[in-house]
Amino acid sequence: MLGYHAKYFRAISHWHLGENAQKEAEKNAKGMGAAVSYLKVAVAKFEEARPFVNPIGGSYKTNFETKLADAVALRDKAFNDNRSIYYESEIDLS
């Protein structure tokens, strides 16, 4: 359970960074490249948590799948907006 929470909250933190960066980019007409970068990392971190949540199941898995779907949808929207409106480079998060 502890391993799952460590992976899950790391993914959630990147998701929140991406969500906030996307809102700021839409408001200020810049910064969508950063939003895409954060959201790509968020989805990758969610995928790292998947092997931990599958054995737990139940409401943990339901919540996880919902958050992952939200992160994927937001990532895809930010990516498409960046390709068609903002044309910004992604940032290096390594």
C-alpha cells in the first residue's frame, strides 16, 4: 500500500502542475509547452503506479483509473492545443 501511495501521489503532483500550467497558458496565451511536459510526466507516473494498484483493487483502483483517464484527456487536450494554437517547445523535466 505504501508503494502505491508513493507512486500515486507523485503522479498527482505532476498532474496538478500540468493542470495549473494549462490554466495559466489559456489565460496568458503562453506556457502550454510546460503544461504538456508536466502532463506527459503525470501519465507516465500513473503508469508506474498501475502494477501497485491492480492487486489492491476496489475503490483504490476505481479512483486510480478515473484520475488516469482525466490526466490522459488533459494531456491530449494540452498537446493538441499546443500543436494548433501555441506552438511552444516542451520543457525538459529530467
